[in-house]
Amino acid sequence: MTTPSEQTAAAVSRRRFLQAAASAALVAGCGKSTRRGESTGGAGTDAPVERMIVLGVDGMDPKLLEQFVAEGRMPNCQRLMEAGSFGNLQTCDPPQSPVAWSNFISGTNPGGHGIFDFIARDPKTMQPFHSTAQPEPASGMLSLGGWQVPLSPGRIENRRQGKTFWNDLQDSGVPCTIFRVPANFPATDSDATTLSGMGTPDLQGGYGTFSYFTDHSRQRTRDVPGGNIQKVAVRDHVVECSLKGPVNSFLAEETSSEVPFQVYLDPQRPLAKIVFPDAEVLLREGEWSDWIVVKFPMLPHVVEVSGICRVLLKKAQDGFGLYVSPVNIDPSDSSMPISTPPDYAQRLVREMGYFYTQGMIEDTSALSAGILTPDEYRQQSTFVIEERMRFFEHELERFEDGFLFFYFSSLDLNSHVFWRTRDREHPAYSQELADQHGDFIPELYGKLDRAIGQAMEKADENTLLMVMSDHGFTSFRRQFNLNSWLMDNGYVGAKNPAKRGVDSYLKDVDWPNTRAYGLGINGLYLNLAGRETQGTVAQGSEAEELKSELIARLKEVRDPENGEQVIANVFRAEEIYSGPYLQDAPDLIVAYSNYYRASWDTVLGAFPRQHLLDNTEAWSGDHCVNSQIVPGVLLCNRVIQKTDPNLTDLAPTILSAFGVPVPEEMSGQNIL
């Protein structure tokens, strides 16, 4: 049995052998890529690199980057532009983050990895689910009174298919650290050091569910998008609360597990002591806690699930208000696979303390629901970027050899909710908000510039450095109810027209009288016979004619407010995708024009009566439009030879940089 040091030495030796072989081939006059005869010429590309750093900055926009460089806000990016290369990075259709990052990971298009939208559906049941991960329940239940014990455990499946470039690197002896790359939950089996990112759920199984406890007379206990509001009573300066956790599958009638806790209010001062079973914290009004560990009992004295959360005491006098963040998976005692090796997350806790594990960290839902004020949301978002910078410095410090990928989320989610501070034409624009928070997006770009500067200091002449984003941004001013348009134009039948707009998730659809339906942000499906359970459209010529009709009619849709074209293009899946998972794609992909996007009701399969309406939500910026409108960013300390680099080109480029053969499944090209 070899020791870890012997294994590392063997891996390095194997990689150096491959590098030497690749260099010899170049000297012998090959000078070609291992695939399709693509030239690998360019400054610094005549031999494999020793090290490579890739910073993935979700949502970095090339227009804003150029503006802030010109204003002197981003001196490190300016130095990198002058010393190397800068340009647009072509994104995917649709330019959604899980799709784009899967393109990056796999080096191929959605037909090769199977991720087409945030939301997918089962055509047999018509039930929607998160596209990147799907749970498989436990089986063989043994009933014991009101309890049930599984004879075989459940699991969570990563639905992204195909290769990962870091496994190819690792197999060739290149040590890899992949920090929070999206669309990698559960963490793919790998010898690499990885931590999962976007797609990692909270303990309730969603993208993030906050809790808000209040005694306000106008509030009532209810669910809201992305959260839960609980009406509570203050009795003798004490508030009894209960925090919801994961669904308890050990109960015969499955319900959410809960942990009771108490809040003791100071009768004289705006202070409160919050007491959980295993922790307590004293907060002033307006103060945030650090991480609190909460353990949810599942099977008494046998099984519990550990989570972590942060709380904000919003009001302690003249009313009560307590915000509790989504309960994150506890990285020190993870109930789900979030890292490889499994103890990497635990090691990070020992070295750096608790941290966010939830994939989409900034609580935009609480802001949209009016639970967090813009000031409070900005505080929470600042916690995120400060934590990410600390972990980046930690990983950069220990990085010596091989490949390092590090992901930053802050530009994306904050551009989504604060774009309205930049666009005076946006329906949610206000001068007051712009005066208070119009500096936040530029401030975040500046913080990312400092991280880029730190990476530049680490990079020597043998280090290849790239900074890339999956897409850019634009303003989301108007929303289109695609399903409403389909219903009013005879493509969708309604069971009960009087209930239209009340139910969602396609509940009120009369499937025998339906030919097409929308689900997800950009997906349009035919109700296809032999695929959907109640399919009505025959495969073949009838389906093709319906696609052509929908494409033509959707491109003719105009906004009655201004006469603008709402939909720039509609693609057949087979026109833009290829690969073994093409059959899972939406039949048509709707590419919206600038300033337009699918409504939230469309995403969830609902049918409001209005086709077009203003977007008055905090979520004011977006990128789920025609991909030509929102390219990403690519910065590199070497000369980029390809004139129109694409996300799918980066995996082959990374492999080629280390002299590792590019798999045939990858459709991209080496841009160097």
C-alpha cells in the first residue's frame, strides 16, 4: 500500500512524463492539438504549464468591466488586459447559470451534459424538479408504529452527465482544487479536492428558505416565495418559536422536522437572548448573529440532522421581528455529499470556521418579500463576499502546483436585485434607492479586482491565469406570460377557465386539448404523443409543423406599450444542441429580446390573464435572454488566438495547457 506522499510523487512523475512527451511532439514539428488539427500556437503555449488558476466570476459583464476600468476602479484588470488578453466570452442558449457552468465543466453543449434550464419535468407525471440534482428516496420501509425505517438508504443524484475536465486532469497527475463550481452537487466522484456550489440545497431541500417570526398585526402565518412567515405572540417578554428543518422521512406521515427555540426580550432595552437547544446568542436590535448550529431530531436517540443558520434581530421593542436565514447544511457534520474528499468540508471548518454551504447564498427572496430591507440585505451580501475573499486567500496561499478553480457569486445575485439602481427606465427604479445603494455593484467589482490582483501576484511565468464569467447582464423591465399567450392562442386548454391564474405548476391544464406548454425560464415543450402521458401532437411532420408555427408566431409578438419585439428568436433544440441527451431538451428554446424575460408565473407553469406587464420586483436585472445580448468576460495572461471564444472552449484549453489529451466528447477548441 502506497502512502499519500508516494501517491503524490507518482502523480507528479506521471504528469511530468506527459508534459515531456507533449513538448517532444511539438519540437518534432507536430505543433497541433490532439483534436481536429487545431493549432495550439501562441505566446507561452509551446509547452505545458506547471500551474493554472481560473477565477470564475458569475455574472461579470464586459460592458461594466470596461466602464469601471476606464474609471480607474479596477487597476489589476487593466494590468491583466495590457499584459495578456481581454474579450467577450460567448455564453450558451439559454444563458442560464446551471446550463452555462455545465458547458464549462464538460466542454460541450447541453446535448452532451443534459442540463437545459433551472427546472426540468417528468413527462410522465408532469411534475417539475430542480434540473441539476434529484433525490432518490429510501426503499424497503419497515413500519414500527408511527415510524418507518428504511432498509436501504436514499441518495441524491447529480443529473449533470458527461466528463469533468478536472477528473481528466487528476487522472493525468495534475492535482486539482475546484472551489464551489456550480452544477456540481452532489460533488462528482473524484480524486480532486472539490466543494459543491450552486445547486447545493439548504436543509429543506430548496434553493434557500428563510424564516421570519413576527407579532405584527398585519402579518399572518404563511409561505411566501423563498420563505416562511410565522405569526407569533409576545407573552411576558418571551416569544416561543419553532424552526422548520428537513422533511422527516422516518415518520409514517412525512412532515417537516422542527426545533423549538425561545426569544427573551429585555423589557428596558432593545436586546434579546435567543436560546436554541444547543446554543444561545445575545443580540441588539439590528444586529446579526454568527453561525448557530441547530440539530433536527429525525429518529429519537438514533438519527439527527445538523444545520447552521444566522439570525437578525430586526425588532425588539415596539413590536417583534426575527429573521432566520435558510438553514445551511452543516459542513462539519454534513448530511449530504458536498465535498471530495468527504472530509475537505470538515477541514475547512477546522481551519476557517463555519461557512455558507447553500448554493445560492445571498437571500434575494427575503429582499423581494420585503422581510429584509435593502440595507439589511446588503449587510448579508457583504458577509458573503467577505467570507469568499477569506477562503480565496486561504486556498491561494496553499496552492503550489496543478490547477485551482475558485468561484465568486456576488456579482450575479447582486446584479439581479440592484440593477434597478443603474437603469432609470426600470419600473422599480427610485432615486432614493440609487442614492443609497447605487455604489454597491461598482464596490463589488472593485473587491473582485483585488482578488484578481492577488491571483496575479501568485502567477509566475509558468502559471496560466484566466478570469471568466458565464454570462453578462441586462435590465429586466418587462415580463412575458408565455403560458397565457399559449392559452389565449389556442395551444393550451383550461379545465376551468374561471380558475385561471389561481393554480400553478400546470394544475388547471386540460391536457387532451393542449398542444404546447412552457416550463422553466426559456423552455417550450410540445405535448408530444408517446412522450407526455396525455400527449396530443403526433411525432414527425405534425410536430415539425407545430414548431414552425410557434416560432413564426412568437417572433411576431409585440409589446403594446412600445411596439418592441418581445422575443428575438426561437430555436429548435436540434439546431443548437447535439449529443446523447438531446432527447431531454425542451422542443423549443425561447430567446427573449433585450429588457424582456419570461415571467415568474411562466417559470412555474401558471396562466395569468395579462400577457405583458411591468417588472416591479427587486429582481430587476437578468441574463435569460438572447445569448448575443449578454456575453461573459474572458481575461488571460496569455494571448488568446481564437477570435470568438466560447464557454465550451475552456475545458479543452485547460486540458491542452497541461498536455492532457482532449476527449472526443468535448466539442470546444483550444483558444490558445
